[in-house]
Amino acid sequence: MTSARTTSPRSRSATRDKLFQAAVTLIAEQGFSSTTVEEIAERAGVAKGTVYYNFASKTELFEELLRHGVALLTADLRKAADETAGRGGSRVDALDAMVRAGLLFIDRYPAFTQLYVAELWRTGRAWNETLLMVRQEAVAVVEDVLRAGVAEGELSEEIDIQLTAAALVGMVLVAALDWKAFQPERSLEDVHGALSLLLQGRVGGRDRTR
């Protein structure tokens, strides 16, 4: 059997992903305090010692969950914007593609999204600083597109870039959670279409048919 010390980077990455999936699901279901390392290990299908090999404590594990999850979201948003630009799309088109990418992410990781949104409202947590930092990373990707749109004259100079970026990210998070909890019969394309109309009208400042 391969020892922990000789585990390949790829294998360790796969193990950490299993721990991420297990921990985020359990913590979303029953809360951080009620979730034990033993439960996380059992759900992930690994030994308890494997958890501590990868993370020094449960708190560190949770902080890494936040970093890992938001890093995935940020990468998806940036990819959507870059691909749209590569096709010659407008900045509003890029924002629309990012909205869809955000919905796809939430559809793939609903437990993480639920957990992330819940933690945004909590105070006094050891990981509050980490949460604020990773939140800004995701919002900054949207800010970059808005800033470019203003600089190129596509978007109004009156736009409050920071607040608008946060509002767009928040819109996707809240709308997606409502979709998952109360309107699961709706398709992702249906939800995206509704948000797209709102985006095109409010941020784009014009009525665009798809």
C-alpha cells in the first residue's frame, strides 16, 4: 500500500477533493460544530488520519473548503469572460456568460453554495477574514469586466463598479438558491434566461432579444 508520504500529487489532490465534497455536504446539512472529523472521513471513504494529514484541524479544513470552492467559481467566471471576449462578444455578453457560469457552478455544487451564503451572514468565526478575502476574489473578476466596459464606453460611467459587481454575484447566488429550494422544476436555461433579461436591461441599458 502506498504510504501517505509517497502519495502522488494527483492522488493527494483527488483525496482533498473527496474531503472537500464530504465536508461541505455534512457541514451544510448539520452545521460546523456538529460535524466531526470522523464523519467527514467516513463520508469521504478515507481514514481519520488522512484528514489530519491533509489539514491540521477541522477549522483549517473549513477555511480550505472556502478557498477551494470560491477558487473553482472564480476560475469558471474568468473562463466564461475570456471565452466570450475571444469570440468577439461585448462586455455585457461577458457578464451574461458569467451569470450562466455561476448558475452552472451552483447547480454542480449546491451544498457549497448553501454553506457559503450562510457563512456570509455569520460573525465571530475564525475564518471570517478568509471568507471576505475569497469573496473579493470572485467579485473582482466581475469588477474587471465592468471596469473594461466603462473604459470602452459600452457601459455608463455612472455605474458603481464595486456595488454593481457585488450585486450581480449576489443576484446569481440568491436566485440559484431560490431555484434549487423552491422552483426545482425549472431548467438552468430557464433561470439563466430570466436573469439575462434583467442583466441586459439594467446593466446593458438596452432591450436585447436573444
